[in-house]
Amino acid sequence: MNVKKIKLADIDPRIEGRIRPINKGYAEILAASFAERGQDTAIEVRHGSGEEGAPKYILVAGGHRFRAAELAEWTDINASISKLNADEARLKEIDENLLRQELDVLSRARSLYERKEVYLKLHPETRDGVNQHSRFARGANPVPRFAVDAADKMGVSERMVHKYVGLYRALQPETVKLLQGTTLADDVGELLYIGKIESPIEQVSIVKKALEAEKKPSELATDPTPIPTEAMWLKLGKKEAARVLKLDMPARRVLLDELVKAKVITRDQIVMEGAA
């Protein structure tokens, strides 16, 4: 690819949607280097859609270099123009990030999760359930399945690739935003713990509370006081317990909700299977 000078104003850096967040400190160091010795490595861009009002170029690789050029108050930057389409460019960005050793667990999990989505879009014949005896699979150079391809590029097992994807899938988008750039983003145990919080609202809330308290989410957990089914009802009195235990499950659920509202019991004390 030929390198040419391109105006910064003609490039859409897509900073917000990039896998690897821009590190302000690193960008400032690069800016100082640019001012002193110039730009050593060109950024990579691709052509925009060509539609009216659309950016002329879209950044593919070199987010920190682009930001450094802005900080150095440059008006243009050395760039190579790629012929990749949007999905191919995204896959390249992801793969370049996956090779970086400094990526935290969350960023690596996100990279693999998004890589799977893009890879299956580019190679739908590799999806699970697709006829493996199709003309695509029988070709001279069949495209490998996502996990096989990703594991090979990263030098890890397929099982590890699936674990990363599963970890990220369990996190809410708002949770990911909160965790980025924190120490929790590189804590596998805490990320798995957070992912097990199934309620989206509760998951985000617990992460917010943990960050505000400068604690780990697991440290905020309180052990519920388990009350066996019969014992729970006997707390209300033997006569009432005898009546309640004759109710069918839907009726018990209604009563449980009423007891929680009346603060007779708390919801985390409900251990009766299917009652909560």
C-alpha cells in the first residue's frame, strides 16, 4: 500500500467504537515524539462510503497515532489506503489488538466476542449447524471454524477462546463501559462473578456500587439467611403454615410477594425452588 499525506479533517477516527480505548498518556508521549522526530509509522485508512456528508476516509489502524497528530496540532498525517471493506477492516483491527500482550481480560474477551460476530458474517459457511459437506467445506482450502482460526492466531486452545466469548456475552453493555480502564477489567474471577448476576439492572447497579466504594463486586455480596420451606412458614405460626402449605405454587408465589412487600421476609430468604 502506498503512503500519502491525508488531511486529519478528512478522516473519521471512529474512536468511540474502537476495541482498544485511547490511552491519553500514551497519545501525549507520541505527540511529543511527533514534534521532535516526525511520524515513523503511517496509519491505515479505508475509503468512506462516498455518500454526501460521509467522511472521505475511515481509520482502520493507528488510533493513538491519529490522536497524537491532533495533539501535535498537525493538519495532515501519513497514511496508507486499504482496499478492505468495513467487516474486513474491523477483523484486522481486532486481530492486531489480540496480538498485544498488554490487553486486559475484558478487552481480550470483547475482541474475541466481536471477532466471532464479524468472522461469521464474512464466513457464514463456518457456522455451527451448516452442512459441513457443502461446496464450501469441500473446497481445496476450506475456511476454518471461528474458534479454530482464533485459537491458531492467538496461540491458545479453542476451549480458552470459547471461555473468553462466554465471559463477555454475560456482561451488559453498560457494565462493560463501567469496567473499562479499571483494575476489575483484568480480574477474571470478578468478571465471572459479575457475569453470573443475571438481572441486567442489578448487574450494573452492583458494579457501580463496587467502583464507588473502591471494592470488588464480590465483596459487596451478603450471604442470604436460608430458611427451609416448612421453617419459613412456621415462622408465621403453625395454623397459618398448615394453610399455606396446602396452596399450589402460583398461590404461594402471590403470598410470598405480599410477605416481601410487608417486610416480613426478604426476597433473598426465599429458597423454595420455583417460588422466587
